[in-house]
Amino acid sequence: MKPFFRKLHRWLGLLMAPQIVAWMASGLYFSIFPIEVIRGEHLVKAPAAVNASALPELITPGTAWANAVQALPAPHDFNGLDLVNRHGETWYRITGSAGGKPFKRLVNGTSGRVAPRMNAQRARQVAESMLVTPGTHVATELIEHAEPDSEIRGRELPVWQVRFSEPESVSLYLDPWTGDLLTRRTTRWRIFDFMWMLHIMDFEARDDFNSLLLQAAAALGLIVALSGVVFWAMTTRLWRRRRASVVRS
């Protein structure tokens, strides 16, 4: 049995060594940085609170909804409405569907004006105003299509991407109609994403941690560990027997 466990441990260990190293390295990275730091939450300001004193002067939610859907194709379905602060002004943020497609709009709480879709210049201004410290702008791009492994995968498109070299090579992704910050991507997050891909062994979409490949690798890794324990126990027992026989002689 001893030669069998030795060979099993040796050859399975050699086969699984790259993936075991990847698991250990990625797990170490995950444990070093808090997820809030990886997401870059410390780089952007908290959303400003709505000015309560302005509430009595606001138009009614019904008027805001009517203004938001005025130029949209019917039928209209209401999903939600809340108040947000945009540079000191109070706006209704409305979500719904029109003509079977989802939409978001900002309606000024006082004038009833519907905010237009942001252009590149406006998206950059909004993104710069969100940073805690002034950033070094690199590029602004409207993302309309994304690859399965893109850092913006899983998000409803289009979105504005505003990239900065500083701080931390952060990219801010904004909703083109409401200016909402959808997510942040930093160098730490990109390393995290690569490590996550290695950790779950999903080299395409990077989201499937129930794949047969991962299950098989985990089973083989477990066999490597258990065979090592068994081989160690057998070797230790044999060593003790030999030592005892030497002492007796």
C-alpha cells in the first residue's frame, strides 16, 4: 500500500500543483485587502442627502411621472421613484418601462424639466465631482457592447466609462440618463477579478463556480491532501517501528 500512496500523492500532486498554487495565491490576495478597498469605495464621495426644506416646493410625483414618459413610446409601466440630490438641486429619479423596454429618467423636482442623456463632457464632469481627491482623466467612452469577461459584465448597457490614471487607475461607470454611479473598477479589482477567474476556474465569464472542471479539480486536490496524510501516517508508523527495533537491539 505504501508504494501506491506514494505514487498517487506524487503524480496527483504534480498534476494539481499549478491549480493548488493558484488557490493559495488567490486566497491570500482575497484575505489581504478588504472588499471595500478592492471595490474602490474609499475613492468616491457618499451621495449627498436631499434637502428636506425643499420638499414642500416640489412638483407632485404624478406630474414628474407624466413628464418623464411624455416623449417615450406607450405603453408605460411604473417601477419606482425616489428623490436624489444633484449638485444642490432635488430631482425625481424615475424607473419604469416604455414600449416594453426599461428606462430611467431624472425629473427636476421644481421645474419638472427632464434631464437629457449625458454627453461625454457632462459624464466626465459628473465623474470628476464624485472623486474624493482630484483625478487625472484619461478617457471617457460610451460602452454599448461588452465581452463576457469584461469588467462591466452583467450590467445593463449602455453606460459611460470615465477612466482616470489617478487615483488607483480607477474607472467610474455611470448611467447615461441619471448620472448614477453604477460601479467602480480599480487596479486592485482587476487583480481580484483575475485571481477570482483562477480560483473558480471559469476562464470565460468568470462567474460559474459550480462547473464540472472546478468540482473535478477540487476532488483531485482533496485526494492529494488525503493521500499525503495517509502516506505520512504510514511512513511515521514504519519509522517508529524501525526505531523501536534499533533500540531493542
